[in-house]
Amino acid sequence: MGSQEVSNVDWQGKRVTVAGLGVSGIPAARALHERGARVTVVNDGDDERSRAQAAELEALGITVRLGDGATLPESTELVVTAPGWKPDKPLFLAAAEAGVPVWGDVELAWRLRGQDGREPAPWLAVTGTNGKTTTVRMLASILEAAGLRTAAVGNIGVSLLDAALGDETYDVLAVELSSYQLHWAPSLRAHSGAVLNLAPDHLDWHGSMAGYAADKGRIYEGNSVACVYNAQDGATEDLVREADVEEGCRAIGFTLGTPGPSQLGVVDGILVDRAFVTNRQKQAQELAEVADVNPPAPHNIANALAAAALARAYGVPPTAVRDGLRAFRPDAHRIEHIADIDGVTYIDDSKATNTHAAEASLAAYDPIVWIAGGLAKGATFDELVTGAAERLRGVVLIGADRALIREALARHAPEVPVVDLDRTDTGAMSAAVGEAARLALPGDTVLLAPACASMDMFVNYNKRGEAFADAVRRLADESA
């Protein structure tokens, strides 16, 4: 299916099983029911919330089976699943055995787009281990600066089903896609796609690094204009080589160094384009200054270059890249500046929930008092600590798996002072900030980049970041 073709499925009477009552399952069930499908929703849980959601759907005439997400309903012709359901669940094994296709919410949105007769908006799609949300929001800001009707959708913002089926019309969509979503989206064909980086993550879901990479690489399948890859991450370029794209589609690299032909990069503090110019062997187009990127940390400049590459692939002028980057404001808890106290800068990067994200964060500052720890999710920390050791003034450890980081520090940075807070209560963050302030000298950065998930101590990384920010503000009040 080409990037602008519309899939005309006759839904009338089609027996569809929707797996999961979550944020994607309920809209999917409603949309399919409205189109005449005979929908059955299956859900593992049978709690009070699930029963309330089920009652709403049943009032519409949709069948709901609670507490049984494993059995494939009889005569099912299609399964539409929430993206987080693992491929080895019995429901999917039964579907495979019966020859029943399985789609995710992204696939459903892709198939439904344009069925109301409107011209479907092309998708500029982004995936990667880290930086997806920031890049997609930067891209949407650039597209808006070019005067285009757009939205940041997918794994963030507006749901893809709402974007595909809602009253709002769009010229182009900036789409964030997780590896889970890509796994269940076999016919997706984006206008242009980007893989920002690849590092081990979600391997319990994908089964292996190869499986994870292959699902990320699906974003390039059928691209019509550009496959954007990270020139400093060879694994992303490998995925481009393996992709089956439309004739004329180009491989476009981005790099923090000087760009070669068909690349975007950085020269003397300027973001430049040597890909979408008339003579890319000899010409370079200035797009923006590094200072236009907020914040101008190395990994965020890489995000900006990827967003710029996708926008330029869509034909956006250079001035819109600059204006869009200037207008962009990062989400909370992503290398967010909280305060400067007694010459020390306090940065909240609670979103750095894995080692790859923490590595990028640690690379942005020097010297650092690092607050780290939480749930390791099977990660190891030797490589992270080795890379950051020379920039560490001190380390404060919190959380359930802090011993793993402490042991890596003992092996690779034994001279760095470490405070090990043997507590996992939420008040530990206030103590951590106090210890970090004690270790820090004027000119240092106290950096919350945990390299771990938050659920041992907090509901999510947002709450962890808020606890850090609150503790820093209390410290500021005491120092005033």
C-alpha cells in the first residue's frame, strides 16, 4: 500500500476481537462498532474500573468478556490489540494458528484514515529508544511554523484514531511510534520515518535485541521520500539498508559533527542541511543556531536535527525550522532546569529511565553531582559509569536497585564520593537533594538522571521529578 492509498475494508458484520480495555482499546471498539463490525472486547482484568468501562461499551451493544484475555472468541476474523500486549500471549498464538490477522491501534488508524472521503494526511514518523516525544513535538512545532495544520500524535498527544477519524483536518501528522506499536502495524507506510537511536530496551517484550531492532526498523518500510537515520549510530543505518522503500526514497543522516552530502549536521554552532539542497556536494543550507535548541544539550541537538530532516523531507523552508525550534518548549522532567542555588545548577531529567537516556544526559554537563537509582529493569551500569566517571563530582544513590550502580562505581570510578541512601520512601528524594547540595561546588550541576524506572518509590517518573523539583525549591528558600 502506497503512502497515500486508503484501505477500504468492509466492516459491516465483520467479527472483530479487541484485546484490552485501555486507552487504545475503548476507542478502537467504538470506532469499529460504529462501522458495523460485531465487536467483542476481551480483557485480563475484572476490577471495578474494568466493569464500569465494560458497562459503557455493553450499553452500545458491544460484547465484553472480563477476566479472560487468553481465549480467542469463536469466529473471530480480526484481532485489534492494545500495543502493550506481548506477542506470546495465548490469544495471539491462537489467532496465528487460526490464520486470523492481528493489528494494533496504529494499524487500525492507518487502515481507517481517509475512509470518510477526506484526503488522508501523510505521516512523518519517529521512533527510537530515547528522544521520541521531544523530537515529535519539535517536528510539530516546525510544521506549525511553516503554517501547516498538524498535531503531535501516536504515543503522545492526540490518539491516532482521533486524528484519523475526528472532525479536525490536518495537512500532515507528526507521529511518535513505540516498538510495541510498530510490531502490530504491518501495512504502515509513512511519508518519511526516523529511527533516532537504538539501545537495549523492552527486551523482555521483544525477546531479543534483534527482535527489538526489527520492530523499530518497520518504520522505514514503504517510506516514499526519506529514511532518516543517526549517522553516529550504525544500527539505525543498517535498518535503512534492510528496508523495502518506494523508488526514489533517500537515506538522510543526521550527525552532531560536520555533515557529509545527504546529511544534516552542525558547523561552528550552526545546524546545517546538506541533504535538501540543489547541489549537496558543494552546498549547505543554514537552518538554525545551536542556541535556538532548548535546551542545547548534545542529545537534544540530535533530536532537533532529526526533526529538521523530517520537516525538510516534507518541503518545509529553512526559516520554519529555525522559528519552530525557537518556539519549542520541552516537556517537564526532560533535562529541565529547576534552579541555580549558590552557584550550583539543578537539572531534572527524571525521564532518563534507562542507561541510554542517562548517558545522553550525563554527557551534557560537567562537573556533575549525579542522583541515580530506582528499578534497573535488568540493566547493567558499567558502560554508563565508565563513560561518565571523569565528569562526576559525586553520586547520591536512591531506590531498590542502587547497589548495582554502587558496584559499577566501585569498579570504574572508585575515587568518586558516593552517598548510598538506604531508603525507598518518597522522602528519600529530599534527603538526596540535600546530600547532593553538600557535595556540589559552585559551577557544578546536580543532575537527576536516574537511569532506572521509578515505580519502586513513585507512581511514575513525573512524580519522581516533581519530588526532586519540590526539594530543590525548598533548598532555594532555605538559602535565600
